[in-house]
Amino acid sequence: MSEVAVAVEHVVKSFAGGRTRVLTDVNFHVHAGELAVIVGPSGSGKSTTLHLVGALDRPDSGRITVFGADITHRHRLDHYRREVVGIVFQLHNLLPHLDARQNIEVVMQGTHLHQRARRARALELLERVDLGTHATAVPPEMSGGERQRLAVARAFANSPRLVLADEPTGSLDDVSTGLVVDLLREHCDTGGAVIAVSHDERLSRHGDSILQLVDGIMTEEPRRVVQARRT
């Protein structure tokens, strides 16, 4: 069995001062090399789960470990957010005044990479998502699908061990979806892990496991999806 990348144990999360419970005793494990897809109806807690694993929020109770490190109550998470985890936000969260290359380069600030290496890495990732000719375009000039692919590319900038992707293919055509799936699968095949939230069957078909959330409750154990793997 491969290394456990993410362990979520008895996690509870509420909002509005505890009056609105979103997650109720959520438990799951994702291993290195695994692409796990969280599915479920809107409002079931899928994005909240990603935010907790990404240390963008904290659970009310429970424990989250990522590659053996407990992130639940750590106060200094700079290194984790910069180098361990890469996040694809559903609403992209791109900086509108920076061009596509700069949007990727900016997340590499504070790493050991020099400016020339940061630029080369950004251009390489833009090519991977077929945006090589859009390096100097700013987000307001790009289509929704182009912005989505840019957000995916940016998540890989610092070669994170874990990628969290919130609806990474929702507005993409089949060709662009294939590019994104290839990037996610390659990341897993080289020892990383991916947790994706998706309503897109095209992505779910390529997952190694499916985690289903309904009303904040994980309703089944991860279901292996062997036939979905690309060869």
C-alpha cells in the first residue's frame, strides 16, 4: 500500500457561530498516487472539505494530516500553502492586473527559484494547458475556459505533493479537459496526490476513487474506479 497522502478523521465544520453545520463526522483517506474525486449535490460540503485540507479554514473538531503532518491546529502554514499544496479555486482567483505568465510566477515568490527559472517554469506550464500563446494576456482578456486552464497551471507552479482542484474542468471543452486530466494523472503517476471536487463525469471517469458527500456526510467508502485509468 502506498503512503497515505491525506487522512481526514472525524472532521466537523459549522458556520454562523455553529448554527449551520456543513460537515458531520467526515472520514476518508487518499494515498500517494491517487486521484480522488469528491461528488455530491451542491451545498453538501465538497468545497468546504477542500478548503479544510488546504488549510484555508479550520475544522471545529477532528484531525487532518497531510503526508504525515498534522495541519489541523498549526499556526505557521506558510511552507505548507506555498510548497506542499497547490489549489485550483472554483472562481479561479487570478490577479487581473498580471498577465498569465506573471499569475503563475507570483506564487513562486519566496521559493529558492531565481527569476529566470520561475519564468521558464511558468512558460512550461502554460504550454501544458495550451496557453503558450497567451503568456502576455491578462485574465480579463481571456475566455472562461482559458482562465480555468490558467488556474490549473498555477496550482502546479511549486511542484506540490498535493493538488486540490475545485471543479477544474467545469467550463472546458473535451480537448481542454483532456489536457487537464493528463496533467492531474501525471502528477499522481509520479507520486503526488489529487483531490478534486467535480460534477463533471469526464473527470470522475478518470479518478481512482470516488468520495460521495450528501448533506455533509460521507455516505460510502472510497469506491475504486479501476477501469477509468488511462494507459
